[in-house]
Amino acid sequence: PTFRRAAQARLVTRTGAERDVSESESTSIGRTVEKAPPEELRDRSGQPMGTGPGGVASEGPAIPHNRAKPAQLPGIWEKEPAWVRTFRYRIDVGPRQFAATVVASIAAVVILALSLLLTPTDENGLIVGSWLVGLAAGIALTSVGVYGGVLVPGLLLMGVSPLFAAPLSLFLQVLIVPFGASAHVRLGNVSKPIVVPLVIGGIIGAVLGPVVASVVDANVIAVVVEVLIIIGAVLLLVSLPLKQMQVSRAPDDVPQVRVAGIGTVSGMFSGISGAGWGPMGVTLLILSRLEPRIAVGSSVFGRIFMAAAAVISAFVLLTTGSGHFAEVVPQWELVPAILFASLATMLPGAMLTSRLGRTRMSVLIATVSISLATLALGRSLFF
């Protein structure tokens, strides 16, 4: 939409002459000023409007502009087709993110083709299945922040060991989650008084999770993982009304000991199952009367450190052959297919969320997660 000024806007020319702009004229003020040469627009101090000393942009009066005009990058983006620009703005995606997604989509197809060519024929079904699960998990992550809750039960259904599926999910989160975490930091959704105890507790729990899993029978761990994922999906549904109903604490009233405990419980939950950090952690933080957007942003940021700690713990146990990790055969060939498939779904996830809304997407993803985990649970118990 065209930028609208207040009813009584003023234009100050270089000569100091002023004229009032009525409310009827203000609708076209953006177009009028954009066409004027920048050097003709000065404020009362003689500075160009919209700049501070030295021409540096300030927060003061700015040259109005048409906000519908997409920001472009130098070079190739100057030739960006209009339909691409419109599409990007409809789903609120910047040019770099759009380009990265297009490249990731092409890479995902190439990686799938190479994986099918280089792996034995009897493993092609596993490669294709993991690629499809990666697509679904990437959409879930982009839309509502759930990743392991879709990826892990999908891998378990294909016969991947839970002692490998959980660390694999967390490893991929270390690579993918920073993209979302950086956006939360820019938006001011990350609070240091919450993140610090949450990360400390999360690291402790995440390190202990694989240790606990290594001393429990693999079949029992599979059942535990599937039950935890179902619980996590239910908590995701429970958290939806809480975000609307809960009265938040003051920013300086953070129960840090409780937050650290939440991090420890959620970290162990995720270290064992490879999922659940978001649904469990965010729900418990909101129940502690922390502001929902801060709870979500801080949880996403803390997930990077929690997941990294769990991956290191699991990798040490795997390489040393400790406990039941000695029985695990790593399937590293699944990593490229799942990684690029997940990255390729950034745009589809954004599109689905923009059309369905976050609440409907949360219900959809929770339903998928519960369905996959229930199927995997049935497979573990009866087959």
C-alpha cells in the first residue's frame, strides 16, 4: 500500500519555503516526494530529510516512499521479474532467502539422484523415504518450529535405529535452526535472562539423554521415543490456547531456577528422543507466565546449544561403542538427502503458513506427528 502521512504533513524545500499538505493530498505524498530529487528535500536544520549528520540515516523524519516497492539487491536482483517480487512479498521472504531456497531445491533433487546412483539398489527405498520425510520435517520446522517430531518417527517407521535417528535429528537441527534463530534475535524475541539458564539446563539434560539411552534396551528406547514424541505433539496443541490466555510476567521477573529446570527436563527429553525441545520447553515456559513470543524465540535460540551438546554426547558414545551404541550401524548416507530436502521446503512451509495460519498449521503438524509416532509405536510393539 502507498505510504500515508499524517493529515497535516509538511514539506520543506531547500529554500526554506513550507507548504501544508491536506489530508486529501497525503495519499499521494509518497509518489510526489519520491519523484523529487533527494537534494531538494531539507529539514529546518538544513539536513536532507531522513538523514542525520554526515548523511547517515536517522530515526527522524524520513523521505516517504511507496512501501509496496520491493527492496532489491545490486546486480542480478535489479532484473528480478515482477512476478517473483510479488510472490516473495506475498509470503514475506527476502531475495537472499528466496535464492537460497531455490538453490537448495535444485541441490535436493541432485543429491537424491546421486544418492540413488551411488547406493546399492536395495537401499534406494530408504533413500527416497528419508528424502520425503526430510521434506515433511522441513515444512513442519518452517511453519511451526517442529522438526524431530516429524523426522524421528518417520525414520523409525523405515527401520532406522532410535539410537541413530535421535542424534541424526539433533545434528540436522544444529545446521538448520540457526536460520530461524537469527530472525528471532533480529526481532527482539530472545531474552538473555531466559536464554542463559535455559541453555545451561538444556546442555546438562542433553548430555545425559544419550547416556540414559545407551544403558536401556533398544526396543524399550524405541517405545519411549515414540511415546515422548506423542506427548510432545499433544503439548504443542495444549500450548496454542495458552498463548492467548496466559498473563505474562514483567520482563525483570524471570524465575531463573525454574527456567533452568525446564531446560534440563526438555534437554533430556530431546536428547533421548531427538524431538520435543520446542513443544515441552515452550509450553512449560508459557505456564511459567513468560511472554509467548519471548518463550518461543528464546527456546529456538537455546535449541542450537542443546542439540549440539546432545550430538557431541551421542557421537562420543557411538565412537567408543558404549552401551547399546555398540550395536548401532550409522547410516550417514541419509544425511545429505534429509538436509537438502529440509532446506528446500522453506518456501512451501512459508506459503502454507500464510494460507492456513499458524494455528491450523500447528494442528496439522501435531496430527501428522501423532500419526507417525503411533504407527511407529505399533511397529515396535507388535512387529
